[in-house]
Amino acid sequence: MAKDKEKKEKKEKKEKKEEEAAPAAEAAAPPPAAEEEEDKPSVVRDEPKKKIGNVFALFNQSQIQEFKEAFAMIDNDRDGIIGSDDLAAIYNSIGREPDPKVIKEMLAECSEKLNFTHFLTLFGEKLHGTDSETALRDAFIMFDEGKTGKLSEEYVKDLLMNVGDQFSKDEVKQTWKEAPIEGGQLDYLKFVAIIKRGKEEE
């Protein structure tokens, strides 16, 4: 037990030293020539130097793939950066008039250009700012009089479509794709785990 703790502390110290060494190495490196700078695509230059490992550690591979697909759908001009034109195109595609003020506010959430890494960082911050698993579980338990850990599929569907922020049929259908339902019963304990951590890879 003590050895494990000691190993963990050594590993943490080593990682901390590497993080501290990275900025120093960058500062010591000579600035690239102007020609080289022009050859590099802007996406590469916009990658943050520090948070990359931490951001990708927040999600499993299937989640990251889903985020990549979502990013590609939003990045209408395929330049690797989501800009105001991309967001306006998304609004138009769903039949809504893009509000420049709202789009500006959305883009202001990211301090730099919104490339895929920053996109993932935003979602990481948002998802980890949501209710805890306990809070979500407790919300389901309020509807589970028998405390069985399961709710009728039809009952939950009725709640989603008729109470609070009402779901459309398509939204319910999309939710049900991920929901662990067997024999007409939603296992909400598993469902909460999926909401917070994604499906476990098989």
C-alpha cells in the first residue's frame, strides 16, 4: 500500500516537472521563420500547448468520435475552425434566423479560435458542470415509488413529452437509442451512468 502511494507521488512529481519544462522549452526555442509560419495550416497553430492531454482524458474514444462528427457537421466551410458563418449556417439549416448577437456570445465562450480541441474543452467544462450522478439518480427516484431502479418506458416517454421542457418525438427517439430499456422498463441507474460517463466500450 505504501509502495503504491510512493509510486503515485513520484509519477505526479514527474508529470509536474514535464508540464513546467514544456513552457520553458517553448520559450527557449527560436521563433519559426515567416515562410514556415505561412505553410502551416491555421488549425495547427491554434492548438493549445497545455490542456490537450487533460481535455482528451475527460472522454472515452466513442465520445470523442461523436464530438468529431458533431464538429464536422458544424464546421460548414471545413476549415477546422467554427466561426460565425458556420453557426449562421446551422441556424439556417434548422429554419431559424441567425441572431448575430447570440452567435457572437456563443463564440465569446471560447477565448481563442474554436478549433476541435477548444470545442472539446467547452463541452468538458459544460458536462462537468452539470448535475452530479447522485442528483440525476435522485430525480429519477422521485418517480420510482417502488424504488426498483426501473421505470416504465411509456411513463418516462409521457413525462418527457408533456412535462417541463417538452421533448419532440424525434428527441425521444434519439434519447431511446442510448437508453437501457428491457421489457418496456428503463433502467435509470444505468441510464444516469450513460448520461454522465457515456456507454462503456464493449
